[in-house]
Amino acid sequence: MRRQRFLKLGKQVRPILVLLITVWILLTGGTYLTKRVFTANDHYIIKNLDVKSDGKLRPVLIKEYAEVAEGMNLFAINIRQVRENLENVSIVKDATVWRNFPDALKIRVVERVALAQISDSSGRYRMTVDCDGILLTMVRGKQTLPTVTGLNVSGLKLGEPVRDKLFKNALRVLDLCDRTRLSQFIDIENIDISDPEFMEVMLKTGEYVLLPHEEIKVKLVDLANTLEECRRDKRTFAKMDLTGENVVPAIEY
């Protein structure tokens, strides 16, 4: 009886053992074949590492950030990881990476463009920032970029976004004055966001403007129209208050 039970149990276990052994052979054999055909195949060694950026990043730096080099195997490279390596660099906005068989890897980088610089109260601690509020680089030497002051810069790190709402409003002002028709009339030197009720804007042409945090585009159009009229009439104003609800802004000449 006992012998019959063992034989019966053996018949039940045998298919499972066969299945496990078959799976093991397939896995180990598949790994061997994959290595033999792809990751250890000299046919797929990178000979052409084609790296380009739309900005100032040099190819040698992009390769270093991406952690790739000629001589590596195309299939041994994790494309997603290479892209993440690049996009973790503060100045990189977007990276595209793809294999071009049999021996080329292509990388295209879109860089973030500095829109402004932020400064502490002393003016010694300055960083550039793009339109998304990402901190890009430390400022060394003279910069022609407009400055945003009144922001608490302690604890801010390169590559991280500034989440302050008032600061985002200041960036929106600068972005609109940089990429739209408003750039023909409004040239900003500094925006101070110390007061939560309004932004204090100093133009490079010397005019001082109080700008609200609401209806920013409408108020900027009003400012541009006034500046255009002043140019046409060959006059200037000292101060303009756009924070009121009046259709006609308060102007001091």
C-alpha cells in the first residue's frame, strides 16, 4: 500500500519537476542567447555617439551627465535611465535618446533658458531661473537679465522649482514681456515682490510701476499703450499705479 502511494505521489510530482526544469533551461538558455546575440555582440558596440543640444551644453558634458560613451553596447544601455540622468541636470528641460542600429546612439537635449535672476537683500547671492521657476545656475559677474527681489532665497537649491505664488506672478510678467508684442514697449529692470498686495516694477527706461497680482496681461497691455503714447508725444512719466480698479491708471509725470 505504501509503495503504491509513493508511486502515485511520484506520478503527480513528476510533471511539476519537468515543468520547473524546462522553465529553468529556457531562462538560462534565453539569458545566454540574449547575451550572445545582443549585449555581448561586438556588432552593436557604439562607434558613433551623436550628441547635440539647442543651447550651450558641450557634447562632452552631455555624455558625462548621460553616463554613456563610445565602446559601450547599444543593448546594454538603459535608454530610460540615460534620459533620466540628463533631465536631472538643472539646465536640461527635455532629453530624447534613441538607438540607431547597428552602432550609433543619438541624444538630443533641449536646454532651459534663463528668464530672470533672483537675489537676496545684499545682492551677493544670485541665481538664474527659467519661466517654469526652475533654478538653473549661480550668477557670476554682471548679468543683463531682469532681477526679482523680495523673495526669501534661503534653502533654495539648483534644479528645484520655486513654488512661491507671488514669485510665479513675477515670472509671468517677465515671460509675457519677453515672448509677446509687449517686449517692444516694456523692458523690465527689476520686480520687487516684498509687498503681497502688488508688484513694484522698475523699467530700464526709469519708469516706476505698481502692478497688481490679478489681470496681469490686461494691466501690462495698459502699460504698453501708455508707454507707446508717451513715446509718440515725446514725454515720459515717473510713476504709474495700475493697482486701482479705474479704467484710467493713476500717472505721475
